[in-house]
Amino acid sequence: MNRHPEEVPIQSRDYWFKVVEFLQQNWALLDPVDHGFKVWFFGDTSGVFDDISFTSQAEAEKALRRNGFARYAEDHEAQRFIARPEPPFYRLPHPNGPIYSSGRFWNRGEE
């Protein structure tokens, strides 16, 4: 049976990124949802592997920064050598499961 991956309709294009290994980044985009914001996490090939919900955009951005993510538009050096993934975005489970929402690789800080 040939299944196509489920497309994830992410609206934002205000990319955040975190270098996790040499030549590999994790990316994030924030979308408004009912009663807050959802941060979608995906890899260099646009495969969405996790998400976390927040009550506000400010809370989401603070959490991203606390966890080593930077806003791509603000990092001109990164733009010179790192290409951001392009839509369409699609579900692609991470080999280690939901690495951020599980809390294994996410510093929740004071939340």
C-alpha cells in the first residue's frame, strides 16, 4: 500500500532554527491556534516531527530562545550558509519519538 505522508498546513514563515549536529538543524514555526499558539518542529527536509502548544506568542518565543532556537530572519550569518526548509510540510516521526513535547530535550523553565 503506497501511503502519502500527511501534509501539515503551517501558515507561518517566520522561521526559527537550532543547530543540532554538523550540517543538521531543527526548525520551528509558530502558528496561532484556538486559545494560543502552536510551535511546529521539523527537520531540514520539511518533515514535521513534534509540536508544543503555548498560551501566547511571547511565551512560545521565550521558550524557543531558552531552548537554543534563534529567529532565522535575525541571523544574517546563518542565512549565508543554512537554507531554510520550504513547504509543503508533512508528518515525519522522529526516530527518537516526540523529542521536545516529551520533555527529554526541552527545558520548560518557569512555565
